[in-house]
Amino acid sequence: MASIASILVLSVAVYTHPDQILGPSKSTEMLVPSKSTGCPFFNRDLKIDDSKRAGWPKVPEDYPEALAALDIDAVKADLRVLFKTSKDFWPADYGNYAPFFIRLAWHNAGSYRTSDGRGGADGAHQRFDPERSWDDNTNLDKARHLLWPIKEKYGVGLSWGDLIVLAGNTAFESMGAPILGFCGGRIDEEDGEWSQALGPTPEQQQLAPCPVNGQCERPLGSTTIGLIYLNPEGPMSQPLPDVSAAEIRDSFGRMAMNDSETVALIGGGHAFGKTHGACSAGAGPPPNMDPVNPWPGMCGTGKGADAFTSGFEGPWTERPLEWDNQYFKHLVDYDWEKFRGPGGKWMWRVVGRSSPVGPAPNGTGTQNVMRLTSDMGLKEDPTGSYQKILATFAKDQAALDHAFAHVWYKLTTRDMGPSIRCAGNDVPPTQDWQNPLPPPPPPSKLPDFDVVKAEIENLLHADHNFDVGARFVRLAWSCASTFRVTDYLGGCNGARLLQSPMKEWPSNVALDTVLTILEPIRVKVKGLSWADLIVLAGNVALEAAGAGKMSFCGGRTDASAGTAADDYLLPRVTGNFSDTLVEMQDYYKVMGLTPKEYVALFARPFDEDFMTRRGYKPTGLPTSANLTNDFFKLLLSEHWEQYCPTGQASGANCQFKAAGKELYLLKTDLLLKYDPELLAVAQSYASDSNLFLKSFRAAWTKLINSDRFGGPAGKNLCGEQRSLVKPL
């Protein structure tokens, strides 16, 4: 009985309507490999219904075709004209908006965090609250307003997410900076739902409270809610560079940046433009307080030389419209002292000799270059690491060029998932952080899955000292359920649960025993990947448990090693007694599951031995190894009381016990009764076995095919392509 949905990782992707995976035979149906696509299918056409893909961005009608036809070079040409066309409502510093659009792109992408994959440029969430009104995004409403004519001109094929990143890329290029390439195909969100957990919101307070803003910890991506990384004035607004260095390393680490990438990104971005803090009166109310006239600016005219954005004032370099390594040279070569700037915030200026100067933004006069406490943190890192990198970039422009081009691409593309999801003619080679897999074999080299299925069925009928069918299901579940829709990480393609660190996860305990059982099949059948074998074993076991005809889409390949990103996929809800309803709801939301799908998957055949190995009492339900709706009947009909191991009043391994019976469930199982929506679903499944089985098949198929990306704009190999049905 799969009551421990929370111990293992739930996940999913492409939606398949239940009616589309049902057929006249109880056996699995197979689709013959397509000669053109190389993706073999079991069952008939699995058409995606985007309107029912919970958690997945809704792909606008005609977007894939319009994206393919988009002339990116023409968009970039229009952007270059825009950069040098200053508007009176928001005059361009130095007569050029390019630095402004760098900030826009950076602050869109910089919200990404590895803890749950939220944030980033995909979706263009910054258009909505709460991100729209963050202090760090002050006046970026003007940047989006400037971009609107271009967005309007190119229509549905140019998403806001792509336009914002492309504006940043083109801005860098126009001023001489190197750009690695462009990954197009971002899909805009319709609202700010996915930003709510970034805060400040009630949802964020429930999921990741931060008692002291400025000292926020993971899973939040920033030390300070409302800023993309940390307070540049210094920790809690104190000018302490050595402490700021630690905050920099921490906050940039939350988006998977190492020290070299961090220094290159900060210094590369600060090669251009200036900060704005003309006086201490501030920017005025943000959009969520005054949507009619947000951030009017309380200093003089509120714009141009009177603008207030961050509260700091001045340029970083002498040539704020030219790419070079002067930021690093000045930081290394000059001594700096702290002072209060005109915006009332702590800043740093050259001391001991004349300061380098840059032009005034309106073209009249000059301004001394400045630094922020976060800049000084790179110079005063207690570990000494940042100083070495500063010195390298200060003397080696080529090293900076290479490092910056790669880290900017990583910053703006990290949330797009595998490179196959990228569109355009300027997509660079796949990067390591995109977790590349070997290409799938051609159709002629794919194994005969009829043979594989027969071999698996033989194993199910053999004698074992544990329920091998339930363990096959757990293996497939553990492999596929790491997927998350927020940044397209995880899933079974690659079979990374065979590698460290996944194979050591507590949720994967004892899976080595079932892999050993399957190994002879993998060796015997030429061209069979572990990933396909694992998925098919789960499907065959489900059929044997009473699921009816399951569907299968082959063609997965195997990774040769685990990746650093695997650590981010560790289950966030584990069955621990401390797990909460809010955490569980967010868990299946991040995995792209609807409540109906999530609840259905609770009742999968469950490996009772796994319960014991984790320190829990097994459910004791006689049908735990079968796929039935008995779990829901049990959940709703019994009276449940808290049960803890002998001598323990509370703790992680506490469960719930049916009054007067040796039946046990986890707290997460009981949570289905405490949420009205989840309860309603559980009741519908308890009263209708056919509904449950149909919903389970659809949810499982969606989960298992979640990572079978077929290209940009939401394409999935297992839902987009057609083939002929071949009954087994």
C-alpha cells in the first residue's frame, strides 16, 4: 500500500488523459519505434492537454510555431536602436539604456534558487507581485515599459522571458562584452503564483519563515527578502566587508555559483552603468502600494540625475559604457574608505590619492567611482579565495571574458533545464550544469521490449524473500519522482539513482537488491538502458498488481555519473512526523501534480519491508502489495491515534495506529483527511474503484514520462509524437 507518498519523491510532467491510455486488452500495448523520431511507444497516441498540466506553464496557442519563425537578429537590431533612444519619462544614463536592461535581465534571472527550483527568468515572474515590488526591482517597471513596443511588434513568438534575457545579452554585446549564446523558448506565466514562495507573502512565511530579514536562510534564495542576493550595503546595513564576503558566498551558493563564477558575475555586471541615490528621500511607494504612480522618486524630478533606485550613488568605472576589467583593477589597486552617500547609505570611496572619475549620467561634469560593501567583500574575504580571483581578472582580460560569458549564460539559463529545451540559432554547446545525457540509440538499435516485459514477468513469478513487485514499483517511483517542474531537473531518464549521491539517500535504501535481480535482463538484452528497464519493471509490476493496461514510452539513456544538481532533489517531505500540510502541498505543486494525481499515487503497491527499514511499523494491510482503493477505505473508516515507538513520546518515527487494530499509517497519510480538497479526492477514490484505477494510470504515466523532453516550448517525446500500435 503506497501510503508513504512522502517518504519517496513524487514528481511528474506531461499529462495524459485517462481515456487515452485505456484499450481493449489488459496487456501493455507497445508503439512501434518511429523511423523519424526514434522514440518507441507502448499504447496509442498520448496527446498532451496543456490545460490540465498542473504546475506546468501554459503554452500559448501557436507559440511553438511562432517561436520557430522568430527572427532573433531582427529583435536584437530593434533593441540596439532602443538602447540609444532616450525617452523623457525616464532619461537614459549616458544616453544609453544598455546598462538599465542588464539590470533588468540580471534581476529577473537572479531570483533562481536551487532549493526548489523557483525563480529565474523563465516565466518572467518579475512582472507580477511580489517580485514586481521588491526593493531590488525599483524602477524596473520603466525598463519593461520601454520594451513593450518590441514585445508588441513580435507578438506571441517572443515571450517576455526571452525578450528580457535577450535585452540583457544584446546590451552586453553592444558595449563589447562577450556572450556565450542564447537559449530561447521561455514560456511566460499568467500570474505571480510561482513567485509567492519567494516572499514577502503569507505562503513564504509558512514555507520558509525568516524571523529577521537580512538573516534569511535556505530554502530562501537570498539573505534578505526583497533583494535577489544580499544587502549590498553590508550585513544588516552595516559596512562590514569581511562578513559580507561570507554572505556573498552563501547567497550565490544558493543558486549554485562557485567563487570564480560569483566574482566574474559581480564584476562583469558592475563594469557598466551606475547606481542611483541622489538624496535620502527615497524612491517613493512601490507598485503594490501605488500602482498608478509607482516609484515616482522623491529627489527633485525623480529621474535622470535625481533618480533614486538603490540608494547608492555613482559609477563603478571610468568608462561605464565599455567592457573591460577596470572594475577589478581599481578594486585591487586602490585603498577604499567607507562613507555615507547622498542617499544615506554606506558606500566606499578611494582614499589616499585622487579618485578615478566617470562621466555624470546627464553628460555634464564627472562623478567619482564608488564601491559597495558587497564589492569590498571580494577584496576582504577572510578565506582569501576571492582576492586570488580578483587578481587574476585584474591582470587577465581573456580569463575574465571566458569566465563571464559562461557564468552569464548559466545565470540566465539555469532554470531552463536540459539544452534540448533551448530554441534558436545561437544555442551554445551543452554545459555541464545542464546535466547532459548520452543521445538515445536509433530505432534500429532499440531493444525488443516484448522480450524485456516477458523477462520481468518471469521475475515476478520467481521466489524471493520480499515482495519483488512492490519493490519494482518503488524502484521506478524513486527513479522518476525526483522530477520538478520549476527547473526541469530530475526524472528517471539517466537512471541517476544508480549513482552517488542518490543511491545513498535514505529513500533509496535496499534498492540495490532489486537492481541485482534485474541486472541479468539488462545484460541479456542488447541496447537496454537501466532507465528503460527500471520504468518498464515498475509498469509490469503495476499490471500484475491489478492496475490494468499501463503505457510505456522507451528510449531513455543512462548517465555515467551523478551530478551536483542531484543534491537539490533530495525529498523535502519524508514521512517524518514533523512534515506539515503546507509542506506537502508545496511538494506536489513543485512536482507538477494535481491534487487528484497526488492522492491517487498514495495507493501504489508498497514495499512493506521499506517501512521496517526506515524505523516504521508496516501498514499491516493485507492488500498493501496490490493496487486497490483499500487504502482510502482504511484511511476514512478507521479511528486513528498517535503511536510512537516504545519509550518515545514524540519524534520523527511516530505514526498513527488504527484504534484496536494492528494497522499503521504515517502522518502524511492522515493529512489527506485534514485538507478539504485532498479529502474530497480520497472519498471519491474510496467509493469508486474504477475511477481510482483510471486516475492512477494517468498519474503514473504522467510522472514516468515527465523528463522526456522533445524540444522547446513544452514538447515531450511521449506526448507529441505518433506511432503505430503493436499489441504485445
